[in-house]
Amino acid sequence: MKTEELKKYIENMLEHPDSNETIAGYLKSNDVSYPDLVAVIRLLMKKPVEVPPIKNQPCKTGKEAAKLIRQAAMKWKSSGYANFPNDKKMRDAYDKDACDLYAVSYWIDKGDNKEAAKQAYHLDTVVRDCIPQPAWDYLEKFNL
């Protein structure tokens, strides 16, 4: 799979977070490795995106939880760009944090909820606090 193809797909996901398609489903069908995904997400996170409002309803499925976490990642990234428009180092830190949140949603999409919970619990406190409560409630079921 070409990086440019993956970049376009993820760009579309960032612009349409309400899409029913999951990143994991796309990766499986196109044989994309996780390191490639992370590299492309880091590249894409450099550009600002519109952040849809995050709904505070219980997550019945992993797909719903992953979607909320992706929205939280976009919101976190956008706040970094808004608060530090001239500070590349700070924006890069927000980008890294957003990428870490995307990694949690990746594991949920892939069906590995235990790994998602583990990754979420190992995030920096301030980033962990970005995860909406309904997504946390979903993840806590798998934190054994």
C-alpha cells in the first residue's frame, strides 16, 4: 500500500469522523502495518481540522468508543494549535498526544480492547483526561 493512499484515507477519516468505516477495517483490507499508520497520522496531524461536538452518551460498542476518542484527539490537537500558534515545540507535543489517543482508538477498532485499555491507562494524565467519560466506561470493562 502506498503512503499517499493511506494518507488520503486517513485525511478523509479526520474530515468525516462520523463515518461508519473504521481505520482497523481499512488496515486489514489493505495490509497496512501499525508503524506505517502511526507515521501517516503524525504527518496528517500537522494540519488543523474542524472538531465536531463530542456526545456524552454511553458507548454500546467499541466503534462508538473509538469514534469518541478520535474526536477527543482532534479536539486536543486543535486546542494546541489555537493556544500555541507560534510555538512549534508545543504544537508538536499536542500532535504526539493526539497520535497517542488515535493509537487507543486503533486498538479498539482492531478488536483488542485489553490493549486499548492498557494504552489508555499509560497515557500522560492530562491526555488521559481528554478521553470522554463514555469511552472510559467502555474501556474500564477490559482493564483487568
